[in-house]
Amino acid sequence: MEKRLLRTLASGTLTLTALAGVYSSAPSTWMSPLTARPALAQANDEDTNIRVYDIASPSVVSVEVGENGGSGSIITANGLILTNAHVVGNAREVTVRLSDGRVFTGDVVGYGESRLDLAAVQLRGNPRNLPTLRIAPAGSTRVGQRAFAIGSPFGLQNTFTVGIVSRIDQERGLIQTDAAINPGNSGGPLLNSQGQLVGVNTSIFTTGDTGGNIGIGFAIPVDQIMPFLAAVENGTAASSPTVASSRADNPPVSIAINGPAVRGQLDDKSNILPDGSYFNAYVFEGQAGQSVAIEMVSQDVDSYLIMFSPDSDFYIEDDDGGGSLNAALTTQLPASGRYIILANSYAEGEAGAYQLRLTSQSGGGSPASSTGRYLLQEQGSLGPNSPVLSDNSPYAEHTFQGTAGQTVRISLESADFDTYLLLVDPSQSVIAENDDADGSTTNSQLAVRLPASGSYTVVVNAFDSSGRGRYRLTVE
């Protein structure tokens, strides 16, 4: 089939306009999604910060349950509060403190189902005309856009922090951000530059007993929040929590390169992601250019490995790269510093024993290609809630870290739809695309020599608007 995405216009320029991202008038340049939609005028970052805080902070509350607590957002003018289920726990009533100092008693009127960490509280006393948070459209959040968090960390009400959206995992229902989220921020809003709620902050990664933030936090996205609020409104929300009322906050444990395998256990004493899956965290010091391999083996759980650096934008993950239900990663570290490994289960509530091993690999270049290991392996789906391009074809984005001169092979397979594949380099230029790997298949494939070191984006796309279903993406 002919290339579909780069359309030749009368002007002779090649352009693609998407609802969430565009090519510029220069050929094959992928622009930040934020440049494709109107934004409020902003003179500089400081003005934006002040404006977002002024818009949103009156609608952010402190939720107190005994000596514990968190944050929440006012959703309706008569006092419906959105927060985390683990903040309110099993309490039937809570104390809610507004930004103007008023204090209300609130009744818990609904919980998220299937371990969705959301709860709704209705204020007593018939309050009127309360300030409310606007909710961003589903699917409008993009990696790279600015993110703002407001909450009550350590009891300090309406604290404001700024960062970016670092990653979106649509399949597992996660927004990752480096905006500082600390204990007490749970249940509070994650905001965009228009002061709209894009997520509910729910968990962080920590490095010590104090639970301090290291720039990795998670929020529940709007596409899960809206169905929950609809269930609360029509009275069908769960009447009891499906998540633990208290969460483990275990810091990473040091792991040695080429040391003995670590034996671990995933259970209710482990940390938990917003999708309800357990994880244990490990930390090691790596050197720029060093090649490392990580293996997670288990007979009890479907292993899932995540590795990232809190000091850079490095992030990589794997599901079944170790064969069967085991996970494996082999990668070349982009910089010297700390690296965090998460030994995770694929599904919510999966518990059991595992072994984790971290080894150094000899040689340079692309360890993933030379050993058959994956730089990236994802199983996902395109559906009615996926973002779409201008022709209404759904798409998803995945990222991996690459090194200049490295050759990668990218494969996109689906039994459900005709696939289309693009690769975007660190400068946001589209450097390769493919529809059909050959005339006998609708799967897509690329073999590319990377022009620079940095973060690459793989755009998983359906050929047309009818494309829906599961896919498997590998980068090796």
C-alpha cells in the first residue's frame, strides 16, 4: 500500500495533522502535541505557574482521616470531592478542609471498582457555589507536556510543584510524572497548563524511610476518572474499597551487579502501582556506556520488569522477554548515576516468589541485538478510547533509549488490524515509517541505524479508522 501519513499538499510540503500531534511544514518533523492545539497566552513559565495555581488551588482540599490524610479536588459546586480510596480507607466519614479555611464533615459515597484507587466524598451542610476543578478531555494528555501537582504533603496544605508528563501507559492505566508528589499529595490533582485536572495523584517511588520524592510519581488518568464519577452520580459506584487502606512505602534495596540472584516476594507488603500490581524496588549505580542485563524469573507470577533513572529520562520495560512468563532486559546505560529496577507483576493482585539477577555484559554497541534481548517489548491495544490522528486512525506511543550508530529492528504485529509504524528521533523528527513488512502481511517492520543518542518514540498506528484490537511491539 502507498504511504498514507505523509500527504503531499498543493503547496508541495508534506504534512500530517493529528488531534494530538502534527508534522510541521518541514518534511517529517513530529511536533510536540501541545503545539497542535490552542493554549492560553503565557509570557513565560513563571506566569504559567502562577496562573495554574490561581485557577486550581481554591478547588483543592485536605482530606483528614484521624491522624492520617491526603488531598482531594472539588468536582461539583455543592461539594463532591474526588480523592484516593486508600486515603479514606474504610472510614465512612472524613474531615475536609477547604483552601479558605472552612472545615466540613464529608460522607464517603463511592469507591472505585477492581482496585481502582478512587473514592468520592460528599460534604455535609449543603454548601453552595464552591470553586470546582475543570476536567481535561479524555485522551488529551501527552508525554512531554507540563504537569502541575497541588496537595497537602506532610500536612502543608496547597503545596504546588511543577514537572512534566514523563510517560503514559494506557494499557495499565498510569500517568508517570516527575512533578514532586510526596506523602499527603495522594488524592490531589495532576493538572495541565490550563489548570484542568488530567489525573489523580496516587503513588510515588521513594529512596528512604522518610518517603521523599525522587521524581517518579503516578496518577490515575481522566479516562478512568470519568466512568467512576458517572457511577457515583447514578449510584452504582462500589460501596466498599477494593484497595488496601494503607500502602507499603518501601524504599529501593541495593542490588549488586554480578552479585548473587536476589530472592523476593510480591504480596500485600510490597509497593503497589495504581493498576493494583505489586512491585519491589532495587537500586544500583551504573556507568555511562555500561551494558547490563536484568532477569526476573518466577513460577508464581507473570513477571514484569521496569528500569529507569531518576536522574534522566531513561525508561525501559519488559513483559515476557525472558521466555514463558519471565522478564528480561539488556541495555546500554546512557549516563552514570543511579538506576532503579522494579520487580513487578503484570496483573493486579498477582502474588508470589521470584528471583532477580543483575549482570554486566561485555562489549558495547547494541547488546539487545547481539544477544536477542529486547530494548522494548510491549503488548497493548488500540480501542475507542485511544487518541486518533486526523484520519481518525487510533495510535499509541512507546519510548526506548537508543545510542548513536546503533541498529535497531522494530516489529509491530497484530491479528486484529492492519498496522502502521513510525519512528521518531530525539529531535522529534520522523526518521522511518512502514505499512506492510512485505506483500504477504499487514504487520509492519523497520530496521534503522539510529542517528543520535537519546529517547526515541515508536508510534503504533492502525492503517485506517477501523483499526482496533491487540498488538505486539518489539524493538531489538
